[in-house]
Amino acid sequence: MPLAAAGATVQVINDDAPLKVTYKAEVNGKVVNNDVLTLTGDGSDYTKQFTY
């Protein structure tokens, strides 16, 4: 049975050297999120909650 709704929480915390983060989500073959970034510095944070 297909899901009618879904959710995801993503959290990445950098403690040292630069860290590349990529997150891609597709719904029914269509890209709905495509995040690409680099966390630099001690304690830099990427936190996001997604609902589809």
C-alpha cells in the first residue's frame, strides 16, 4: 500500500573540518528537495524537518 504522507527529520552537526551535506528527496519521481551545502566551523548545524 502506498504511503499517503511521510515525514523526515535530518540533523547534521559538524565538530571539526568542513563537512559536505547532501539531501535529496523525490516524490512520485519528482525532486521535491535537493539540498547541497558545506558545514564549516565547530558546531555548525543543519537541521530540517520535511513532510510530504
